[in-house]
Amino acid sequence: MKKISLVIPLYNEEDNVNVIYHQLTNQFSQLSNYVFEIIFVDDGSKDQSLFNLNAIAHLDKKVKIISLSRNFGNQIALSAGLRASTGDAVITMDCDLQHPVTLVPILIKQWEKNFHISMATRINKKENISSKVFFYILHKITNLGIDNNVSDYRILDRKVVDTINTFTEHTRFVRAMLDWTGFSKSYVPFFVERRNSGHSHFSYSKLFNLGLGALTSFSLFPLKVAFLLGNLIFWLSSILLLFMISYRFIDPLMFTPAAYFIVLNAVLSGLVLICLGIVAHYVGNIHTESLNRPLYIIKDKVNFEEKDQFRD
């Protein structure tokens, strides 16, 4: 029988892990033609999430746990789970129960239709203008199919997972990485459920950092903009300077040259700082990659066999 892996990264979800486990096992009982494994990746939780997971894994050997040494971030935890998975297909989902487990059979059917990637898309999500604009700009700049309504709830063929596992960059946005691979995709609509417990750990700052990482990882557009903007300001300031010099012959007292120079210097200084900031982010990415540190550190693994080798 073919095997399906479920990868569930989590952070401080002590009240949800038992609920999602029981919901998933109920679904598995209706899919007897497959074998399943559930890989929970604890991303440095501070509550009782890991304790509850260990209690589940003690009773069910199909439940595997990867415990990271600290909070590395959702995308890194997701990558750790993908590397540990052994299924012919892998389903990734959140632990907050907003991804309905009833969609699992539908995603599997999409995979059976030979789609390499099938993504669940939210159809009742409240529109957040800032998020919508953010993803729209990101899509236009990177030329990647990054849709604000596409979630991290998806099924991936083994070929896709193996491809993603070859990626070595530390600045990660798995959604963009999947689109970049070019594998065939399908979309499955779903209604977002209310959180069973707790609150979202995904803030606007994390969204911004995620988008900025994707932008600098998948596009040179900011560097091109900085170059073009620098040229534009240079020529405009040169023309303005010539105008100032010429106008002094007509009305020397109309404008104080010092005022022009102060304004011009402020504009140019701002431009330089913007360009340096853009370049600095790229240099920062290069520096991070050059350190060659591990993507994550595993503190403990539960229910993995010795033959289950994956990169830490």
C-alpha cells in the first residue's frame, strides 16, 4: 500500500494536538487503502505541547515527533518535517484546526489524478487589505504565483518533496519555493475553521519578514529599482543644479543656493540610505548562507527508526 505522510509544524498548541490527532485518525479509518504517518514538528514550544505529543506517540507508533532545540520559525520547522517524511505523498497542515481534516481525502484524490501539488485555497477568509496588497506586490515583483488565499494546507508528490529537500537556503518561503519548481498544480477550495484554542502566532512583522525573504530570494527587482532610481535622482539633481546656476544670472536673490543644496543633499542622502538598505539585505542573505550553519537543530526525535536518516 502507498504511504501518506502528514507534516504538522506547531508552536505552543498544547490544547490542539490531541484534538487534531483524534480527528486525523478518524479520517484514516475511512482510507484503509493507505498507510499513514503523522510527523509533528515542535518548534521550541514553551507550553505543554511536547508533553502531550509524547503521550500520544507512546500509544501510537505512527505518530512521530521532531523536537527542535529552539524556535526556528514555521517555514524551517516545515522543512524539517518534509526532510523526515517517507510517504509517497506528503500533506502539510497547521495544528490550529483551521485546516479541516475532512479535506484530507479530497487532497489525496487530487494526488491520485497525478497532480504533483494540490493546494487548499481559502474561500471565506476575511479580506485584509494590507495582506492582500502585500501579496499582490510580491506576486508582481517575483513573477511567482503567490496568492494570498493559498494556505500551507497542501499535498505534495514525493518527487516535489525530494526536490524541495535539495534546497539549501536559510531564508525560506516554502510556498514560493513550490511555485518556482514548476510542477503541475491544482487547487481545492475550503472554508477556514475557527481556531479550536489559543491565538495565532503569525504577526504582521512575521508576514513582512517572510515576504522580504521571498522577495530577495526570488527576485533581483529591488536591486534594479535602486539602480534606476539612483540614475533618475542623479539626472534630476544634475538638471536642478544647472537650473540653479543659470537662474542666478536672472535673479540672484530669488532663492538661496544653500537652501537648494540642503534639500538636494537630503534627497540624495535618503536615496543612498534606501539603496544601501536594499543591498544590505542581499548581503545579509549572502552572509547567512556563507556561514553554512545547519538549517535547524534537532533536540529529540520520537518513533523514528535508525534507518530513517534525514539531514539535521
